[in-house]
Amino acid sequence: MAHRAIAVCTIVGGVISPLLSVIYMNRFLKHWRLTGRGETFRAHVVSYADDFVILSRGHAAEALTWTKAVMAKLGLTLNEAKTSLKDARRESFDFLGYTLGPRHLPNGGRGYLGASPSKQSVQRVKAKISELLVPGNKGAWDDVRARLNRILRGWSAYFAYGALASAYEAVDRHVYDRARNFLRQRHKAHGRGVDRFSREHIYGELAVRCLRRERGRSSPWALQ
């Protein structure tokens, strides 16, 4: 029987703060263990702060109903916008910045369950890069580059697992476009600045981090 998942549930309530959310989540997990719900629902809970996923073999709907009832007793509710029932072998879902679910190897290879940075995670790091590399930033290039590389280093350190090639390529492309435009305007280069600020120049002499280059050949890791 295929695994099913209650994807990315988030508890919400009037009293919730980061600390209280952890306390309430721990109470929920303790009650889950003491009542033997893992065995009853053939399920496993994966949680971080107030976000969690319940993986279940054949009893996901029952697990979701039970979870809503327990949360109600705690004076909490689930965030309906982030709560859904998924067939984890056929449908993908987002959790902690990753998209998890079925993937396929190139050239018609067999399918597998895997992970990759979510579209929202890629968009968020792009937004940070764009915010830094605005023409109005008058900081010295060495300082700007150092901040840019810290953003890229931190993001890639977190997203170092799974199928990374397309996400890394998208971020690298965005970095190059923004860095080229930033430098073109700063140095008043003609046209689009491609000749003066080529990819080789920006990722070479100017020492901007290139995620694909640092990662080297990236292979997806199956979650099986």
C-alpha cells in the first residue's frame, strides 16, 4: 500500500509565539506517542517548530481527523491553507523549503521519491540577491561581493541535498544577470555589459560564488 502524507500542517492560535508553538507541538507529539497513534495509523510524524508532516500507510485521512480533534482540545487549529492530504508517491508537497515527492530520471529513467529546493525557496534567495544588487547600493565592490557570497553560501549550505541542478542553475543565472547589471551601471559600460562583464569575468576574476561550479556534477539522491 502506498504511503500518503498530510503535507505541511501548521498550527495556529491566538496565543502562539515561537516558544509556545514548540511547547504545544511537543504536547501533541507526546499525546501521539502515549496513545499509540503511530501503530494505529501506521504512521510517522516529522516536525519542525509548528510545521509537521504525517506519513501514513492507508490511514492518512483518519490521522488528519484525529489531529484536528487533538489540536482543538489544545485551543489550536490547523492552518487550512497549509494542510492537505497527498499521495506522496504520486503528488509532491513542500516542507521546510524543499519540494518532496515523485521525480523521474532523465531519458525516461525509472521514477523515485526525491527532494529539491522549492520554487518559493528559489524565489526568496533571488529576492535577497536583487535587494543587494540594486544600482543605488554605493558600497565598495569587495563589501558587496562578500555579502553576496555569504547569501549564496548560506543558501547552498542548507539546500545541499537532493536534485539541485535546476535550482542552482536558476540562482546562478539570476546572480549573473543582477551582478552584470549592477557593475554595468556602476562603471557606465555600454550596452548590456556582456563584453566587459562576462560570466567568466564575474565568476572568475571578480570571485562571485557559482553554485553549479562549486557543486560540480550533481546527482539526485533517491528517498527510498
